[in-house]
Amino acid sequence: MTLDKQKLRYDAIMKAAEILFVKFGYDKTSVADIAKQAGISKGAIYLHFKSKDALFETLLMSRISRFSYAWLENVEADPKGGLMAGMYIAMLNAMHKDVFITAMMRQDGQFFGSYMFKQNSLFKEGYQQNTRQEFIKMMQDVGCVRKELDPKATAHVMNIISHGLVSIGQVVNEENVPPLEDTIKTLAFIMDKALTPDDGGDSEAGKQVLRQIFKGAIADFEDKYGIDPSTFKDK
């Protein structure tokens, strides 16, 4: 089989897997289901992926990579994107368009099912609770966040907002939820007033911090998985 045909088959598998995992979740989707959806044999899937978990994780990593690039592009396009409010809103705008990222944010049990509790799942990769706290401290150091704010408490509040935004539909009737665009616009105003220093902050310095972190994350990703995350980037 030529490389072009292998690529077409790989793409068909990924597309079929995404459709079925989104529709039925991890537990209710089998390799046989994915093969049928892709129009290929079950054995052909194992030529690309050693297991259902490997396929699922490749799909997750592709969505995480696309989300990350979309977030960075949103930040770069916004003159105030280097301030915390701008970064956060850019993240939310990128996040709400992706079912996988939204499900990961709220650790959706129906979506991820038993995968969440597997010993080697991406959820067991040792997420560091202080990562956002350290980031806020870095932003304070370059003049993008008010220095009088406690980084740990600020990080905790931002985590609450992130999880609340993607989970609010579970506790509030849909008719009482305003359009997401209005919510994000209001949140941007509140965060700008709460986090941005009185002098307006240094957006370019903040963008440089994010670029530095992004560069390090790409290197870590390549070292761990042997994959260049830019291959998942939307063209």
C-alpha cells in the first residue's frame, strides 16, 4: 500500500473514531464500530493503532494540540491578548468550540467512561495543581497581573470559573443561560478590572511568557510521545 493510501486510511479511522466517541462515548464505542464507520476491516485499524486506548489517546492528543494552537493564535491576534483577561478569553473561545476539550475540562464521565480510571490514562499523567499558580506569578513578574493578588487564590478562582463555564448547563436550565458570547464578553470585562495593573500592563511581555511556555510544552510533548504536535494543527 502506498503512503498516500495509508494516510487516507489513517484519516478515515481518526474521523470515524471522532464521530463515534463524541456520539456514544468511550465505553460504548468499539474498534469494530470504528472500522465499520470508516469502511475498513477491524484488522486494518491495528496496522495503525495497537489498541482502542492508543487510538483514543491519539485523538485526544490531536484535539489538545489543535486547541493549544488555536488558543495561541487568538492571543497573538489580540492587542491585549498578553494580559490575563485576554489570554483567558482566548482560551475560552478556543475551548468551547471543541467537544473533546470541553469534556476533558469537566472530566465528563459519560464521555470518558472507564478510561478515566485506567492507570496509564492521560488523566493519571500527574497534572500539577500549581501550574496555573506558577503562571500567574510569572505574569506578575512581567507586570501583567496585579502584584497584590495572591497567586494561589487567583489560580483557584480561575479554575472555578473554567469548570463552571463548561458545567453550568448541568445545574441551570438552558433558557436561563445567556449566549456564550455575552458571557465571555462580560467575563473579560470583570477579569480585566480585577487582574490588570492600573498602568494597563505589558501585553507583549505577557505574550512572550506564553510563547516560552508553549515552546517548552511542545518539546515535552515530542520527548514523551515522539510526535510533533504541529502535525495535528488545523491547516
